[in-house]
Amino acid sequence: MAQLAEIQQRLARATSLLVVLRDRLPDDAHAALSLARQRGIAVDAIFHRFRDGDYLDALHREGVGLFEGALPPGDGSQLFIDCEVGYELPGWLPLEAAGSLAYQLLWRRIGVAIEVEGEVKKRAADDTLRELVAARPTCVDLRRLAAKPRLEEGAKAVVLGVVAFIGIRGAALLVDALRVEQHEGGPVMGKTRINLANPQELLEIPGLDGVQIGAILRHRVEHGPITNPSELTKLLGPGCLTRTTLAHIDFAPAGESATESAGG
């Protein structure tokens, strides 16, 4: 009981959480992540060959940063608090040398997961590839998916996937799909949650460059969320925001902001 109370106290004071994801988290650990996100705490999850796309999508929608990475040996998931202490899940068993292991994991991140919305341009000859008309031209690799969706030309799709390649100046993307959702109806316009998006996701907003993205990230950390177009215009300067750029920005939720972790 004493150990549980100590863990709860550490979680209440935490400024960042890092998760090694090998399976769905136990309910108590997932609840800890959800509470941390509600407090605006940065939460990152690192996985490798994790096949449960629906669960990854649920974490992504809670504002958890998702990264592909090289995982250390082990069977269960792990949770690190402030890169100082760590626990094996389930059971919350303390890990030895947790701080050193946590920083090694941060350096082992090799790809970030983002969400891309768009229209299927055409079916490629290779049935595992699809091209999307999105904010940036995007090629989607479906080989990771156990059940490959039948996306015909003109279909509207939302893809959660790991960025495998970024073209010159971010002009094009290659994404390894983790989950694909097909939508009915009119064209899908991808919107980026500017107060929760990580640096790679902010690249999805057309018209923004690296300097502007850096200004957005600093503002979130130092002053909190950006609440409306006027505040964003004041931050980036007049003439920087076009209608197309604003059409791809979602200012909600404006009550919380993602603190950037080391390595973005």
C-alpha cells in the first residue's frame, strides 16, 4: 500500500510520462495517462510492431505522442515518470536504472505517428500502396495492416500511421499505416489540432514553415494554448495566414496544451 501511495504522489507531481507499449495498458495505467493529458502533461508512447491500430488511435485522440522505436528486451509494458523512475506493467514493479533506460528510449525513437485525411487519388498496381490527395501528397503503405481496406479511387480516408519518409521541405510524405478509416460523403479536409499537435503533425498544415512552427511550440509552452485565428495572426505576423492555412487548423481543445518533450 505504501508503494502505491508513493506512485500516486509521483504521478500527481509528474511533468512528463513515457510509456513502452507492448500491449494494451492495464486500466489503472491508462487512467493515469488520461489524467496526465487532462492536466496538460506531455505523454509519449513508444512501440514496435504494435498491431492494435484501434488502441493506438484512441491514445492519439487523447493527445498521446506515438513513436516507433527500438524497444529493450522485456515482455510487458513499462511506464516512466519524468525519466527518473519506471515501473513494469501490470503490477507497477520498480525498474532498475530507470532514468538511464528512459533516456535511451528517447534516443531510440525512429518515427512519429501522425493522422492524415484525404481522398484516394488512384489505386496503385501494388495493392499495398495508396496515394492520398491531402494537405501534402501522401503515399500510404498498407503492409502493416492485418486486414487491408479496399480503398477505391475517390474514397475519403483517415489514416493513422508512422512517417517513414518526408520529401524535400516536407512537400510529400510516405506513411506506414497503423489504422485506416473510410468516410462516406463529401471531401475530407484534414485539420490539425494546433494546441496538441507535435512538430511533425504541424508540418501537415499548408503554408507554415519551420520558423513559424517553432514560434507556435514556444508559445504553447510559455503562454498556453492558442485560442483563435486572431491570436495566431498576432503570433506569426500579418499576412502569414491564408484561408487555406486556417481551414486546416483546429483550435480546440484550447484548454490544454501539449508540452514538448525532448526530441519533439
